[in-house]
Amino acid sequence: MATAIDIGISEKDRNNIAQGLKRLLADSYTLYLQTHNFHWNVTGPQFRELHLMFEEHYTELATAVDEIAERIRTLDVPAPGTYKAFDELSAIKEVDGVPEAKEMVKILTRGHEQVVKTCRDALAKAQDADDESSAALISDRMRIHEKTAWMLRAIQ
């Protein structure tokens, strides 16, 4: 039997922070899946460049989703882990079919920008509760997605 959590953050605040982190997890996982899909299916003159870049991105996202889920668990809240839950929580929607390479880049750019917006909301919740650990994680994620979106915009 686990002991009760006592990390200086109220249960109400932990649940509120976790809700923001759940949305961040869902957006990150959806973006991971989308990026992996595009990695497999990209074609055209930029194939090699995009194939390798998408692999870098989905590899980074795979680590990120684990860190986000573990932070949710650290707050003593169950982490979502199903496609259904992610679909309900994510602001990023799946893409039908296989877009052209240029459209893939645009879609992923919008996805990274959406994750930044989700981070901003989650960051405010963490900061309001003086949860520096969640704030640091979210801030790091925001910086990575801002940079990735910038790099994707640069090749459009």
C-alpha cells in the first residue's frame, strides 16, 4: 500500500495541473504518431531530408511523452494512455490519407504550434500552484516545440 502524497501541492491543484499535463500528453502523443506516419510515408525530392528530420522529431517526442506521463503520475493522478483518451484530450486532429510532403511540413508546423499553445495553458496552471517541477518540464517542452516549428517554417 502506497503512502499518501505530501509534496506541498494541494490535491485540487495537483488535479488541475495534471489536467493541463494530460492535454499536453495527448497533443504530444498525437503529434508523435502523425510525425511517425509522415516519416514512413513521405515521398518527393526532399524525401531523405524530411525522412531523417521526421525521425529526429518523433524520437524526441517518444521521450517527451514518457516524461509528461511520469510527471502526471508524480502528481498522483492516473495518466491517460489510450487512443480514445488522447483523441478526447488532444487539440491536434488526425489527418486522413497521405498528404504531399509540403503539406506534411505545414501540418506538422501547425501541430508544434498547437503544442506550444497547450504548453502555455498548462504552464499557467503549474505556475499558479507554485509547481516548479511541472513548470520546468512544460517550459522545456514549449521551447523545443517553438524551435521545431521555426525550423519547419524555414523549409516551407
